Amino acid sequence: MGGVKLSPVIRGPFRKLVKKGMVIKDIAHYFETTRQTVHRLRRASIGNQNFPRQPKESKVTMEVELSILKLRTTFK
């Protein structure tokens, strides 16, 4: 899917208009984009609300963490 993407600055007001229930055609006209883009971004914004970000598992093990602390105290 190519085309022009809306900047994050524009996505905030876009989401507010979608939440208020503004007509898709009017949102597309206001942002000078197509109805298809509005539908795609609306689906994406709804999807982000349903699936919040999950914290990532740390790549640093306890053994590595202890080694780092030991080195830091050695050179002080």
C-alpha cells in the first residue's frame, strides 16, 4: 500500500473527529485525503485501542547485571 501517510500531528485530531462520529466523507474532505485512507486509519486507530503495547522482556540477565555492577564498583 503506497501513498501519502498522515503525520502523527494530524492523526490526533483525526482520531478525535472519528470518536465524535463525524461522517467519513467530511473527514476525508477536511484532511484532503480519500475515504479509503480514512477507513484504513480509523481501523488502525481502533485496533491500537484494543491491543495496548505489551512490555518487552529484558535482554539483560541477572548474571550480566551483577557483572556490570561488579565492574562499576571495581573502578571507583
